[in-house]
Amino acid sequence: MSCYLCRNEPRMHWSGYYCEKCKGLQDAIACFGPRVYEVVNSVLLRKDTGKQAIKIADEIKKEIQHKTYNLRGKKDKDKEDTTKM
């Protein structure tokens, strides 16, 4: 029998409804109440388009920096190879 929430993992107990991970979510909801939903909406779902734009810009910036770093590293490696010959 699979978990009622994620439908991927087997249930924790034969008499329970959730797997271990989903049971943890259920416990968090019981402890923190609606705050859990607020955190999920603001962090994972990003319904606010302003936050989406910022996140996209950050990811593009990281990608550009990574490419620049790789190009610099590759150039330095090529220079070392030519000086050794």
C-alpha cells in the first residue's frame, strides 16, 4: 500500500496512511499550523511574480559567472600547456 499523500513510498505502518517523510510533514502542520502553508507558498511555489523575476535573474547571473569562471580556467590551462612545450 502506498502513501496517501505522495503516492510513491510505502506506508510507514499497515494501519497508517503516510510514509515516513509525509508523516513528518503532517507533524509539522500539526505543530506550526498555517505557517507551514505560508512557507511552502513563499519558498517553493513562488506565486509572487516579483520573486520569480528575482530568482530567474539570480540563476542567470550564477550561470554567467560559472561560464566566465570555466572560460578563465580553460584559458589558464591552455597557457600552462603551451609554456611547458
